[in-house]
Amino acid sequence: MENNNTENSNSSFAFSKENYKLVLIGLGIIILGFILMAGGGSDDPNVFDESIFSFTRITLAPIVVLLGFGFEVYAIMKKPKSETKDEE
């Protein structure tokens, strides 16, 4: 039973500070993509606004969102640096 206690005390978190920073950066990229998609509405419902078909909203924003999600996967899967080398 004592062996189990020592294993738990030596275990570390799955994420390091670097992982959390990368996750926040990825979240910012995703939010930027959704901001790029927003807007373009007309005040008058009888007037059609062509700006909803702009390059930014149709092409660039979805690519930015997908890159953000890809960055999130990288941030989650990245292994933290081993701290045992620093302790020696």
C-alpha cells in the first residue's frame, strides 16, 4: 500500500504551463476566425448586401477556424518537457 502512495506523489499533471499557453493561443485563433465571419448584415431587410459573399467570410475565416482547431490538437498532444533532467 505504501508503494501506491509514492507513485501518486511522484505523478505530475498531464499538461504543463506550455500546453495551457498553446491551448489559449489556439482558442484565440478560433475566436479570430469567428470574428472574421461575423457582420455583413443590412439594416433594411428589402436590400440585399453582397458583402456576405466576400473572400474573408467565405474562404479565409473557415480556414482560420480550421487552423485554430488543428493548433488545439497540437497543443493537447504535445508532451511536456521532462523535468527529471532539470532536477539532476
